[in-house]
Amino acid sequence: MKHIAPTSITLLFASALLVSIVSPAMGAGLLPRSKTPDFSLQESPRVQEASSDTVPGAGGYRLSFDALDIAVTDHKMTPGPIPPGCAPPVRRYDFAPSEVIAYQWTAASGARAGDLVRWDWIRPDGIPFRSDQLTFSVSGDVCFSAGLFILGQSPATMPGAWKVNVFYNGTRVLIENFTIGENGPRLCGGALEGFFEGAVRLGTSVAVATCFGTQTLDAAAVSRIADDLIIAARGLEQGSPCIPFDASRLADLRGRLSGMTGEAAARELNQIIQGVTQAVRRAGFRSELVGPGGFEGMARAAVGIGMTIGNAACFPCEVPVPEPAVPGINSALSDAEAALRLYASCIPGFDFTMFVNRRVGAPATAQQTVADLHALSAALVSAICHSDCCFTCPGGPPVGAVQGTVRNATNNQPIQGASVSVSGLSLTTTSGADGAYSFGEVPAGQQTLNASAVGFIPGQVTVTVTDNQTVTKDILLLPVPITGMVQGTVRNASDNQPISGATIAVVNSSLSTSSGSGGAYTLINVPVGQRNLNASAPGFMSSQIMTTVLANQAVTVDFLLSPVQTGTVQGTVRNASNGQPITGATVSLAGTGLSTASGADGVYTLSNAPVGQQTLNASASGFIPTQVTITVSAGQTVTQNISLSPILAGGEVRITLNWTKDSNGGPDDLDMHLGGPNPDGFSCFEVSFLNLGSLTSPPFAMLEVDNIEINGHPPTETIRIARRTPGIYRFFVDNFGAERLDGISRSVATVQVFGDSGLLFSATAPAGSGFIWNVFTLNGETGVITPVNQYSFLPPPLEPCH
């Protein structure tokens, strides 16, 4: 830090005061001053220079210019001259025609006597107005200013957005934007109406997304939120002269809604709302009719009303908003009303009793609640549109500075000569010997910085720029890796024939390739060092080989893949409600890529199924998907019949039984038995082929499909429970033919239970002997299924059941 003797400070402040008012004839008085020849000399400004032994704004705004060996530590437009001690003056960027002078004030460190500062003042029409210069008489830490006369001079007759460019020794270091008069950015009538409607739609969107929680947004919600975001973007852009709003954020989110959870969408929408709210606050809206917080209150009320509309729309139209949700909606409306009261002077025709006279909760339906809230919003839109209220805001967008260091990500060393730019802006710089870079005049808000350097992979970081402040953001770049090449062939280990279409990949990386028709492959850009390679192909067992990759060299690695032992899976897919075959059902083996469709007779076949335990999946339109665990043996065929349950109503349960007959046709007839509580509260029932039951009267359970009663005698049965009764249901399977003691086990019988939420339970007959397979119990009150999975020779007792 450079220090200046106190006597120099005193004399310099005295000099500054002596020349603070300059007439056209005097020029700059005691301070050297000249003008740019291309600019006409209009009203003379105040030009001031002062010195201090401290750096104003140190630790806050600081913008370095390596080529100039100075640092701008603070700057602003202000209505007052340099205060004593170089203290930062009051900041203001809008000036009335009655103002005397608009000053541009700057503080800097590292100045040298003889350095030249120039101010170029630009009119609202873009035409240069005048140029003023100051040559420093001191060195060190200084503050200086130049002022534009307004009152009684021509700038008072040129209202609008002005600009002043500040040059230091010929290099532009600052751009200050300011307004004179009432013709700066203004929002009135239609623009205010559009902004309000846009904020309402943002609130509606976040509420609709919140309804889904951790569930994925359905198509209707995606469509509604997308439509709301289109209107929100169009409305919020009405405030763009005062509120920097990036509409592409909404467009980007709109394109990603499908597949998002409600929670994720709501989180992004809330971030957007927060950004808009902060931008409104920074804009500093002013109006003759309302106080400083009036516009912000209107914006907060719009979002709140939108959220209440979206919340109410979460519930079915024909029923009231549930009681637990009513207080939240009422509270949000109260908050919106309180915020809108700050805006009341701008909407004198609006009836605030509409916040009270609305129907929320019983006996009103959710549809009536939504209608009342839409009416409230519509009334506000009309009141805002017909209001004479207008708002002004600062003419120049908020800007800040960004600085940092570009470093090697592997050793943290600085990178000299890296190119750094701001996405979407014509701002580019190069890092110095210490890796440092800096930008001034970066628009406030979220910005993306791009960095690149020879020998490094380009990098990108995001930074949030704050108005009139400096943010530090370092950038790490990864060196371009040193690589080599791996090549070879993939062959069948059983006959040495080449395998085409095999996948060869570097383990734990994204590098992969495929073998050609001769089994040959080549992997390029493989990082040097020990690398594990994996080769795989359909119908073959995968293989891994470790090799050492050398820089700029090729290493050969050949693979021999052994064929996978396989078997065949076949069976029939049937409708569990009537035993009829299902055409076009999709049957697949999980994790293998094997898939097929059932034919007109419901039959399916999957060849080349890998041996071992596999999961068989089956699905069809209008049916509940299911899965069964099977065991595939090499060179053999396993039969697995499948029953698909049609989609069930709430509370319904369907139980299916499938099995496979042996070469002797046994077991020929397995029978389902279900016992459970009658609705009378004391007696028990049993549903089987002896008592089919009923779905419309007690016991509200029925044998839907009986193996013996179906054409073609398919090995399948089904029982459906239409309505559960509190108590204990017991389910078992009886080998009616009794051909063998272990007949049920040998049949690989499967029992599955479906509910309105999908597959609830699945069991395969265990090894063992017995004519009775006691499978599970079901709690009629809770719906909990408890496995039993035991054999016996006598049926289990079905009582007590209550």
C-alpha cells in the first residue's frame, strides 16, 4: 500500500475545492485539463482529484488492470462531489432535470503522477456529448470525479438513458449508465398487467409440480406446467426494461419436464421465482402513487395467488379441498393480501373484500374454490391494466466484476495464457503469468465462464455476479491425457472363429468399441498405464484381460470368448379372469435382452436363455405386469405358464395358480382353496370348486377360473376377492389327483397375488412332499400377506377367521 504525507493530502483537498466549480473560460483551473477534439465543448463539468492514505472500498469492489498497474477499488454515479477523506458518496443512477450535477466518481490505487483520466459523455441518442480529461498531480491511492451539469443546461432537455465511458491512460476501465428525467425505463398499464399474469403463472406452476412430490409428473401436469411457463415467460419479459430476466431458463425447463419428478420441477421453479424476486428488489421501482415496496408487494401477491390456484387444482373437482389443506390456502391468501396492500394506491378500483369472500373447503367443491381464485386473479389483472400507475427504475443494468485464477487441476499450478470468456457476451481475456484473469462490467446474475489453454481440456464454471461487487472464481483445467492404442481380435473359444459385433471396453471408463466382421477391433486414446479390458458378446461369456498401455504406441490384446450354455423357456400367457389366451403379451428375461410376444394361442418361446436362475417378466396392455423366478438348465426346456390379471379396482385382490404337467400328465388337477371371514362378523367361508362363492354378495370372493372347466384343460386357476372383510384369510393348494406325494413340488407350481397397486406376492412350490401346499395368510383389515409355504397331508383349519 502506498502512503502520502498528511501535508500533501491537505493541500490536495484544498486544490480540489478550489477547482470544484469551473466556468467555460477557466477550463480546469489549477488542474491540467484538455478536451477530445471530436467532441464539442458544451457545459463544463466539475473535475476533481483527491488523495487518501487508505483505499476506499478495500475488500469489496476491486477491479485490476495488469497492463495499467492500477486497481479500481470503487466507482458509482452520485449527485454530490468528493466527500472529505475520499469517503464513498451516496450512489444514484437516476437524475431529475432539476438536479444540478450528475457526478461519475472513481477510487483507485496504484496511480502515478502524470496519468491521464478521460470521461466521454454519451447522449441518449448515442451521439457523443462532450469529453473531459484530468492529469494526476499525485501518485498512490486516489479518488477522482467529473460532473455533468444538468440544471439550466442542455442535458435537462435531453431526458433518457445516458452513458459515460471512463478511460485510464487511453484504456476504457468503466462504463456508467444513468438516466436524466422521466424518459428512462418505465412500466405502465399493459406491461404491469403482463408481468402480474406472468408471476401468477409461475406460482401456479410450482404448486402443480409440488402436488406430485417424489412421483414423476404425468402427461397432463407436464402439459399444464409447460403452458403456464410459456405465459409466464411472455409476461415476465414485460418487465425486462427494469428486471433482467432470462426467458431461456423457462424454455429449458419446459423442455425437460417430461420424466422429472414434481419435487425436482418445483425446486427449479422456486429458484426462478427467487431470482425474479431478487431482481425486482434490485431494480428499486419508484412511483408517485405507492411507496418503495409497492411493486415488490404486487409481485409477491401474484406468485402467492398463483400458488393457491395450483394448490386447489391438485384435488378432484367434485369434492371439497381436504380439511388439512384449507389452512395453508387461507394463510397464503392472507399473505398475498398483505403484500398487495402495499400496491393498493395503484389499484383504487379493486375490491379487497374478494380476498375474504371466497369459498375454500366444505361445502364448496375444489372446482368452486379454483373458480373463486381465478375470479380474484382476473379482477386484479383488470384493475392493474386500467390503472394510471407507472413505475420507473435505474436506466443501467446492474453489473459487477469477476476475477480469479486458471489452474492445472492435477497440481494446482497457475496456467499462463489461458483464454477466458463469458458465454453470450463479447467479454474475453487472457490469464497472466500467475494464472490470474479479471473482467469488469459483467451483467449481474448467473453467468457461465469458459476457459481453454493449449495442452488442456476446455473447462466451464458458473458464477453468480452481484451488482457493484467483485466475485472471485478460480477455474481448474485438466491436462490432455497422454494416450496409446489397443488392438486385437475376438474369437470363439470352441472353434476359433472370429466374433463380430463383440463389445470391447476399458473398465471404469467410457471408452469402448465393437469388433468387425473378422473379429478385429481398435481402441484409440486409451490413457497410458495398466488398464483392464473387458470383451462381451451375445451368447458368450465375457472375459477381462489386464494390459499395460504405452504412450503413442499400440499394444495387441486378443480375446477368446466361451459360448454361454443356454436352455429354452416356453409357456402360455392367459387372462387370469377367464383363462383365455392373451395374444401379443410381451415376455422377456431380465438383464439378457431376450424378449418375445405370445401368439394367438397365448404361447411364447424364448430360446438361448442363459442357464441358472432367471427373472421372467410378462406384460400386456390393460393387464398388471408380473414376474416369476425360474431356473434354466443347459440344453433343456423349462415350461412356465403365466396368468396376467386385468387391472383391478381399489381394494380388489386376485390370486392365480399355474403349474406344469410332467410327461405322464400329472399333476392333472391342482385346486385352489381360500378360507376367510364372512361379513356377519362370526362365521367363516371357504371358496373352491365345491363352493364357487360370489363377488356381489357374501363372502365377496369367487373361484373365477377352474382348471377342469376350461377348454383345453389348461393348468391354471384363479380366485378373486371383490371386497376384503376384517379377519384372517387362509390360502392353500390341494393336489386333487394325488398322482404322487411330491406332485406339487415337481409341477413347479406358482401362486401370485395381485392388487390395485400391482403384484403383491409371488411364491413357487418348494421341494418336499404332501398333497396340501399351505401358501399364505392375508390380513383382511391391513392387506398384509404372510408367507407360510409348507406341505401337509391334511387341509389347514380355516377357523377361527375373525
